[in-house]
Amino acid sequence: MRIEHSVVSVSWIPSEAVRGSTKMAFEAGVTHYDEPPPDEIEDLEALHKAGRFRFANRLSAYIEVDEAGRITSYGHLGGGLITETIVKLGGLSRAFEPVALPEIQLEPEVGDGWVRFVQTTGGRTGLPAPRRVRRAPFIQWRAPLVWTTLSLTLHADGTSDFELVGASRFPRHWVYGPDAKLAAKSGLTDFRDWYAKSFGKKTPWGDEDSPALVTAVETALERSLSSRMMGGGKPKVKNLKKGTTIVAEGDPSDEVFLVLDGVVLVEAGGQRLAEYGPGAVLGERSGLEGGGRTATLVAVTPCRVASVPHGQLDRGELEELSKDHRREERRA
């Protein structure tokens, strides 16, 4: 019996991920941000042709299992896709071709009834960018590297496990499981760190990978709420340093928070309850229950967070969101 599964990462540039002077090129329309990828990938090639992502890592693998349940053979399938960068100046546009680097496929790890595959794909982004270097001529026109490292474990009983093992700090990486549905997200994009360091030895093609900070996928309700928070008024947007307390348990506050980038810890009574990443909507319970904050929110990483008054959102939806959060925190 042949068992075959896939895991896919899709990497794209959200509007909140670019910082500093480079943001001017995006805001002026010289280059562009990306729309969020779909919740389910039906046709990865079609998304590639439409320019819906910057690059993708498609790790597919198979095992052959005999009647006794023993794995008799196995192998890697799949590979990477990387998209050209379109630059517009006035009425002219030009496509800059990216450079895909050789795929890194580790020798599969074989265990009792399972085989684990690991694959890194990525390359050099299409648009050259100036970078300071220590030696003459002190400026190097070379784009940084982007990548993801995925693992996929196939079991003789037909099940599989997957993980985003490592990734460049930019852009945003979304992971789709064997059912082709969105399953996990990278929790932090660090444009400055990526722009300055993702060259040469500081990449998987050199000496090191960057471990990926992965968070769960937000719910459909949170996506609906976040759309209204960002589009229905003027939310407050703050950039927070790692370790910043956003609100403390017991504080009076009527704000609901949307995590735009980074990871936020929720704790109450000194107990860590859960961590949430981009797309999560938090802080709804104080407005519903009255009184002070029921939990403390802390930035685990550098974060970008938007907030709106509680009364700007539908109470029934916030009550439903609160039920989901209580279930997650009890599991944690």
C-alpha cells in the first residue's frame, strides 16, 4: 500500500510587516503588499501564476507499506515555487526574476512504523536592495534570502504529522496541512533583522537556520472582527517591545485588541493560560463582564497591536469569542 501526504508553506507580505524607509516603496505603489492567501489551497500552481505569494515550499513524500504493516520503501516528492517581483515606475513596470536556491532535502529519518522527511526551499528575492557591508565599496546590491524548512512524518497506519521547523524572519509564512487547509502561522515577522542578516552563512545554505515561532490559526469569527476593527474606524496601533505589558489583570479598560504581528501571552493569577499570534482578537471579557481586566496581556516578542473601544463591536460576537477563549485556556 502506498501512503502519500503533503504539507505546504506559503509566504507573503502583509501590509503591517514592512518597516522603515523601505515601506515608502510599498506605500508609493512602486512594489506591492499581498492579499492574504486563502484558507484552503485548491490549486497551488494557479496561486503562483496569479502572483498571490512570494514563495512556497511544497513537501510531499510517500511510504510503501506491506501487508504486515512494515515500511518497505519511501521517498521525497514536491519542491519549491518562487515568484517574480513586479516594480512600477510611472507608467512602466518591470518584472525582476528571483533566484531559487537548491532544495535541501535531508536524508529521511526512519523509525519503528514511521519516516520523517525534512525539506528547505527558498531563494533570493527578485528585487535587488542596497545593504551596508564592512568592506569597500561598503554598499552591496543584493537581495536577502527567504526560506522555510518543513518536516513531514508519515506513519504506517496512514496518518501524518508536520511542523514548520525553521523560516526566514520575513515575510509571513502560513502552513497548510495534508487536507490543504490552513493549519499554522509564523508568529513574528522581523523585517529589519531579515534585511540586515539573511545572507551567506546566516541561512540554511550556510551554517544555520532560524527557528520558527509558530502560532495557531485564528477563527473565522476573529477574521470577521479584525476586518471591522481595521476598516470600520480608526484603531489605535502601537508597536511594542518584547516584555511590554499591554494590560494588567484588574486594570480598568474598555479596549479590544487585535494582534497584527508578534506573539501575546495571556496570564491570570500568575498562571500562563495561552499564547496568541497574528489575527487573534483579545481582551473582550472586561467589557462583557464589567469591572477590571480578567487577565494580563504581555508581548512575548516585539509586537504590533491595534485596539478599538469595546462598544464598537457586536456584543453577541464578543460573547462567542469569549467562549472560545475560555475553552482554549482551560486546555492550556
